[in-house]
Amino acid sequence: MAQSKPQSKQASKNQSRNVGPTKKAPTKAGKSSGSKLTWSIVGGVLVVVVALVIYAVTSGGSSTTTGGHGYEAAPASLTKQLTEIPASVYDTVGVTSSVAPITAPTATSGETPLTFTPADGKTLPGVFYLGSEYCPFCAAQRWSLIAALSRFGTISGLGLTESSSKDVFPNTPSLSFYKATFSMNDLAVQAVEQYSNIPTKDGNGYTPLMKLSKEQAALTTKYDSSKYFPSGSAGAIPFLDIGNQFLVSGAMFTPSILNSLTRSDIASGLSNPNNPATQAIVAAANYLTAALCKVTQGQPGNVCTSKGVQAAATAMKISF
Amino acid sequence: MPASTDQGLRVPSIPVVAVSWILSLAGLGISTYLTIVHFVGTQILACAGGGAISCEVVTTSAQSRFLGMPVSVLGLSYFVAAVALYSPWAWWASAKVIHLIRIAASVIGMCMVLWLLAAELVIIKKICLWCTGVHIITFILFVITLTTAPAILARFSNDPSDETLVDA
């Protein structure tokens, strides 16, 4: 038995070889053509890689860096998703968020209306925003503010940013107002991103981006104060002054809603009124829009009379 | 023992097998790190930045997802499979299907790398160094796989029974 088994196995192996079709070893020519094909494919891959690198180099490569700040323009597709949220989404969401409370702007009374006179010489109701790129609450607030302002005109030059990785709600994705310009018929907007999200060398702060003018500093001192806000949030950023008639200090919703999402996740979800991040952003945007409609005296009509904005106006007990 | 079978057992050579397996393990390490970064946040991302290099921008871009799946998770899955497919046991396995799967996976991986490279250079305009490391590893594995494929497949065309390679 001990000897028969290997013999049987060998016999089986031989039988298998004999019964099966005769196989020929690859010829030199066959090997050569296979090798040629292999290296042609590898060469093709390298050609594609080189072509991509050449394209990247000749088309300008990375975005420009200005003043030590890595400004990167927001992609048009992203900006479009945020600035062209469907009206049906605004109307469906209204001021309701299923995941977090939304804080309405604080109304003032008896204050002199804030106006700005842009370069074209036309004095318009003024909107002033003060924030910083490192600030996670600013990161959250900008989504709603950009959405709301874009209902009144055009915002250009938005950049990509995210809050500091060393602060609470680290790396909250957002868009920056640094280098942004506003073109609106009924509003004049001034936005200041005071600091970047780049820590200073000593680690005690962030590198400066934009300076406050004297007038802007005076507005902040006067209105971002304990006169209008609890001591805990007075002086906080983001600070938003809508015509001196409505004020916001801090974010209108918690940044935790956005914290684990990418910019793309947030932007692509803005067409879905059931998306939790969308609900927070849009509900806050409706509140802001209602406040803006108040200072523009109901202009533009199609925005200010929309269902979502009217729901916000009702909640804020205002009319226009 | 037929000469072709004997040659087949030694294709690819031990150094090639060792290099491919080490590269697969390195790829697994990097892709594991990038997956952790994806879920924990870029605050743990150790990456030199400046100019055209920004791991942060790349790993949080819209292109960091492919068909709804995080690319880092896809990369991790690829290298989990690669560690198995480029192991000595897989290289010298008698089952032809293992070698065919390795070739297919390598081609798919290379296509994915070309897409991601195009996304970095053309769309995002930033390069992620960790991702580039993964891309280079995938490319080398692709070259190894393709250059060894003819000899490995020849083992099977010369021997009608896969099992004979093991028994011999």
C-alpha cells in the first residue's frame, strides 16, 4: 500500500497529461509580444501621468497664496449649490430644524438705521459682518448668511476655509468672506474676516487677515455688547448687524451639525429639505432673510413674500 | 517534473514577491491612516503643506468620495485585498483564479489612481503627499503584476491541472 499510492498518483498525473490536449510552451515570439504589450500598457499609464502633470503645471497649478494666507477660491459648483438653494427648500423648512434649535436675530429699537455708501455713491441699508476664519461659530454662521444674502444679489470671490483644528468643533467646513465682494440693489454689505485659521508662530493666536475700520470697530463696540446680549455672548464673533435693527452675536445654530461633514456633503444636501444640516442652514437663512427684508422694506418682493420668509417674520413678530 | 512547472514555482522570484508584499503592507498602513483621518478629522493629519501641497484640502474635497464611498475606505479595502493577493502564498498558489483576481485588481487600482491623480491635478489643484505615496505603491504593484503575468499564466497553459503545481 505504501508504495502503491505514489505510483497511482503519478499514473493519474501522467494520464491527465496524456488525455488532455497537447499544450505548447509559449514561443519566443509569443513571449516577446506579451512583454511588448505589458510594457506598452505601463508606458501608456506613464504617458497619462506625465500629461496630467504637464497640464497642471501649464494651467497654473495650485491657487495663489496672498499675504501668507492660502486663499483658495470656492469652486463655482459649490457656490452655486449654496447661493441657488431651491425656493421650495426654503419654504418647506421655514424655521424648523429637527436637530437643533435655531436662534433668531435680536431686534433693536430706536436705533439710527445703519447705511453704507458703496463706491457707486448710492446709500443703501447696511449689513455688517465680523468674523474670523479660525472661529467654528463663524464657519457655521457663514453658510446661512451667504444663503440669505444671495437672495438679494450676487456674492463673488468666496474662498474655501474651515475653522481651526485646535478650537472646539475643529475643522468645521465653510466659505470665507476674505476677498468676497457683494453686488446688491437694496443692500450694501461689509464683511470682515479679522483673522485667518493659521496659528501664529508663538501659538497664542491666529495670523491677521483684514483690519476693522474705525466705523466698523465702533459698530462692534456699541452693538456686540451686553446691552443687547447676555454677558456670555456679548463681544463674541460672529457678529452681524443688519441695518442696526437686527443683531446676531455667535452662531444661530451649533456648529456640531456641520462638524463631521465635508463642504461637498453640506452643499450637495442643500436641495434636500429633510437633510439635518440643510434644515439648520436654511432655517437660520430664513430668519436672516426676514431681517434683511425688514431693512429693505420688503424688497425683492418674491423673496420677502415667500412662505419660508413669512414663517420667519411671523416667528420674529415683524412685518414688511 | 516538467520544466515549465519547475519554472512556474519560481515565478516571480523571491525578491519580487518580498517587495510586492512589503509594498502592500505599506499601502495598507497608509490607507488605514487616511481612513482614520477621514473619520476622526484632519486635525490628526500630519502632512507638510504649502503651495501645491495640501493633504487637508484633498482629503476633504468633493473628490474624497467616489460613488458615495470615502476614497480612503476604498483604498483600505484595496490594500486589505492586496496584502492577501501579494503574499508569497498567493503568488505561488496553484489556483489560477487568484492570479486572475490579482491582475484584475491591479488594473482597477491603477485606473482609480489615474482618476484620483487627475482629480488632484486638474480639479482640486492640490497634491496630498500621503495619497501620492499610495499612488506610487499602486503603480509599482501594477508594473510587477503586469510584468509577471505572462510567466505566471504560462504555468497554467502548460499544465492542465492546477493541483499538479502543488503536488509536484
